[in-house]
Amino acid sequence: MDTDKKTSILREGFLVKRGHVVHNWKARWFVLMPDKLLYYKYEGGKRDSCQRGKILLKDCVLTCPFLECENRPLVFKLQTVNGVDHFLEACSREKRDEWAADITTAVAKLRTPDGGKMTNQEEPASQLHNVDLSKVLDSMYDIHSGIKMSNHVEQGSTYSNCFSGSAVVDWLVFMQLALTRVEAVTLASALLEEGFLRTVGMKSVEALRTAGLSEQFMDDSTALYSFSENLKKKGSVKAETSLSAVELSGKVMKRGFLLKQGHRRKNWKVRLFVLRSEPAFLHYYDPTKDDLSPAGGFSLRGCLVSSLNDNGVPSGVKGNIQGNLFKIITQSDTHYFIQAPTNQEKMDWIDAIREQT
């Protein structure tokens, strides 16, 4: 990529994209430019310089969050001026919202005559007036389009048939029952105050005890809520007990897309890595699958993590790699070779993992 292109890059990183013809999901490297979004394929641990695709941003419409993709709550949709839909998934709510904000800004700049400042733009008027909370509840409760309930773990305890505060806020915005996340929090707080929703677990209970009236509800992926006890949800999820429940019960410290070398075939694949503490575990997920269970993971107790030199290919590493490698050796002497998109991200991951070992 030439110098001019590099200076005009607004953001870059991994996103998971749904295919147009076959609706499968593939991890791609996305590069946001002032007027377009480019995406590339990774082959053997190195970005393919052949451009894989291009989305022109002029007059695009962005929907964030987009909650119609089963088991994928971190998707946003980009619709082009020609009506083509692109579905993109980020590794976390924070990254999803950062991508959405940067794309929205780029689209807005293309729309204005001076290519820059927005002028005389009024804030949309709040639509939170004379709201029928029972109708909102009925919509939330709908078996097809309502909010999805599942099992969540907080501080070692498993809670069934509940949802996170962030999931509620996402759903209210997506269903256009609130225009902004702030409005959605106000609406959810009203549902909580009227007894339509209840707190589940310690975080949401503590928030309810200490917060002001309009901020009783938390836009937080670790604060849990459910419908009030006197409501029975159709299609409730039974609480599952599994060997991995303890592994997955820790607090999420870091998550992101990294490349991992396979143990058998030695090929490189993009995986969503999630670092948890108490207990300290590193799990990885296949972002191309809708499975909510990890593809693998290991305890960080007694692990050794080290940065690998980018000069030459280290022993045990195969493929035409791009660099930014690090290695984790588990207590059982299993070697994991991992590649970060940038040197800074590599160092951030190494530091975060070392804090848990």
C-alpha cells in the first residue's frame, strides 16, 4: 500500500463478513478510507494483496446494532446506495460502535457540500413521551422478534433465562422504541421501576441500589436482568451444567481477533480470543460459526508467554506470516503460536496475559 493510501486510512482491523450468495461468515481485514471500505482475505497468515472487495460509502445507510442475525449480537449493517446489504460483525460492542461511528462520520462528510463540517444539523427530537410500557413489554416478550434469553454466568453463579443490560439497550434501539442509547436506558429504567423487569445477579442489584432514578438500568454487558417472576417466557432456556461453566465464569478482561496456527495442519485461522480472570483462562472461538461455545481454550496458570522475533520464521511456525508473533506455552507443554494484526496489539495481549499467569 503506498504512502498516500496509508495516510488516508481512517481505521483498519478484522471484521467478520457475511457472504452475498452463500450466507456463510468469513473473517476479512477491513480498511476504512474516506470514501470506501476495502476488505482483504488472509492467506497462510499474511494479508492477500489482491483486493477482495470494495464498498463505496457515498449515501450508504448504516444500521447499528443490527439484531436479526441469530447468535450474532455484534453485527452492524451497511446498505449501499444501490440497495446492497453488507453484514459485518465486530469482536466486541466497543469495537462495533467505534467502526459504526467512524463509518457514519465518513458517510456524513461525503454528504455535505464542503466535504467537512456539518451545519445547522438539529438533534432528533426525543420520542419518549406517553410511552405505553405494557406494549413495550409485549414486544420484548414476543417469541419471534422479542429479546432473546439465555444462560449467563456472573462471579461463578449461573443464571438461566436472562439477558444483559446492553442487549436490552441494543434491542430497544434496533426496534426503534428509542432513538439513542441514552433514551433506551431511560426507557429500560422505567420498565424496571414499574416491575416489568427485575435485576438478576449482583451487578444490576447494586446499580439499582446506588443509581439515580433515570439511571437505574445499566447499559452493560455484564449487568443481568430478566422479566418479572410472574411472567413466564415461552421457549425458556433450561439451565445447562457443563464442565466449562467454571472456565467461562471469569470476568472478561480482553477480547479481540487474532490469527492462530493450527496444531495439526499448521494453517493460520482468524479466531476471536477472550481473556478471562478468576479463573484465568484464554478461550478462542471460530467467528465463521454460529456456535456460542469456544473452539478451544486453556488455563493460564503456569503459562509462559513470549514475543517472537519478526526476523525470519521461528521454529515451529509455518506459512508466509506477516509478523507480530507471540507464543504461549501451557503448563502441559502445549505450544500456541498466535499472530496479532499490529505490534502494539501484540504487546497489549502479552501484557494482559502475563497479568493472569
